[in-house]
Amino acid sequence: MRVRKGIRRGFMLLFWGYFLKINLFAVLSGRLYGWYFTVDVLHCIGIALLILIGVFALSQKIRMPFWILLSLLSFFAFFIDPSFKAADWSALPQPIANLFTLDYGSVFTPVPWVGYTLFGGLMGYVLHVRPKLAFTHLFPLALLVTGYLVSHYSSMALIKLHQLSGWENFKSLAYNNGLFWRLGHVFIVQGIFMWGIARLRVVPRIWTKVGSETLTIYCVHYVLLFGTWFGLGIAGFWARSLSPWVCALGAASFVAAFVVLIAYIEPIREWLYRTLPPGPATAGGLRGWWCCGRSPAGCMRGSG
């Protein structure tokens, strides 16, 4: 059941990744643009989720521990990035090429960005096996130390790997080490949050509620900010034209508005579900915009 749900959610994320990019008026008039098929965050997360399920199935088949296989694949997604950037993907149809290169407008590509999701899956697996680790001092401290070491010493390690193996990818990553630098900072932030939340006696309900509605937040923010569906978005009015202070105030207001939205999401969903016409079962209709692929009961509850 969980595997089927994961596969369904992976394809749902891919669907929303593409559906959020279209302009409804252009599609209704028969016009299709190349940027409809560019790849973004949701595509990478959806593909990574499907890969996670595939890795689990493979680990069962070849009798290799899941965490070892996942660790190897996580590093591999980073290590092959220079090869993907140097390759010529022009022979592929553009919608397919968008999965491998940024040349046609994609913002993110599965390689290397699925690596972060796979590392997250590895951490989730560790906490699933040993859930009490999240409430200790040792595990957050280990994340902080690991993050510091990865951020500050990964370039040195990559140079050593290049000297030992002669593989130029290690050298390329060492001299342009944004991937591991970010990964180290992710570990540091996770360690801080994990330690802080474990020390709280009561976690505010709105925190967990916002965390469970990230897909809804992303979908709404994407349409409002970039105006993809209706051609009217915030970025179209003030893109790269505001002062830093105005940007900071606008970002804070944007975040606050979404916190309020999520606080009242259940009555909003209930009203919309009863008011709007149904759409396809794949969540493509107007109901699906708010339900994000959930069943009617799940939509009304606001749970996935």
C-alpha cells in the first residue's frame, strides 16, 4: 500500500510540475510553448521519490542493505554532474533533453538535485529504524559536525579522490564545489532544528500543519508569483525592480499570508470541493488544485 501510494505521489508531482507551467489561455487557443516542458523542483522531487522506491525494490532483489545502496546512489548523483553538464543533449527531443540540461530553460535537472532528496531519504531511513535518535543530543551534534566537515573539507577530499582515481569529475567538483557545500549547510540546519524541536515541550500545531501542506503552498505560490496559468503574476509587475528592504517586507508578508492560508485550509477546501466542478482523477481539475490529488475525504480533512 505504501509503495503504491509513493508511486502515485511521484507521478502526481511530475504531473503538477508540468501542469503549473502552462498558460490556460494559450492552451485553449491551441498554442504550446517550449517552456511548458522545462524541469523544475517538483519534477526532481517526483523523480527522486520514484528512484527511492526503485532502490528499495532493488535492495530487496539483490540482498544489499537499503542504506548502503541509497548512500552510493546519493553520491553518484553528485559525482556524475560534470559529465552531464559537458554532454551534448541536442539530439534528444527538447522535452526529454530538459531532464538533462539547463540549455533550454530548465531551472533544475534530476542530476544532481535528486541527490539531496536521496540523502534526505537516507536520513529518513535512519530515523525510521532508530526513531529515538531524533530526541537525543548526539544525533543533532553528529549532523552539525558532519555538516561542518562536508562544507569545509569536501573539496580537499575530492582532490584526493582525483589524485587516486584520475577521474576528472572529482577535480571539477572540487573547484566548483557548490553541491557538497550546500549539503553541509543542509546538515547543519537540520541538526539545529532537530535539536531545538526536541527540546520543545509542545510543538505548535501550525508548524506541523504547514509542514504537511508544502505541496499546496508550492502550487499556490508558483501561480501567484509567476502567473503561469493566467499570465498575471507578481513577478510580472516587480521583477528585479524592488529595493532589498521592500523585498524583505514583501517576502515576510508572503510567508505570513501562507501561514494564514494553511491555518484555514480545511474550511476553504470544504467550500471549494462543494462549489467547484470535479476534474480528472489525476488531480487535474479545479478541485485537484486544492486537493493535490487526494481523495474527497482526504481533501476535506486536509490530510494526505
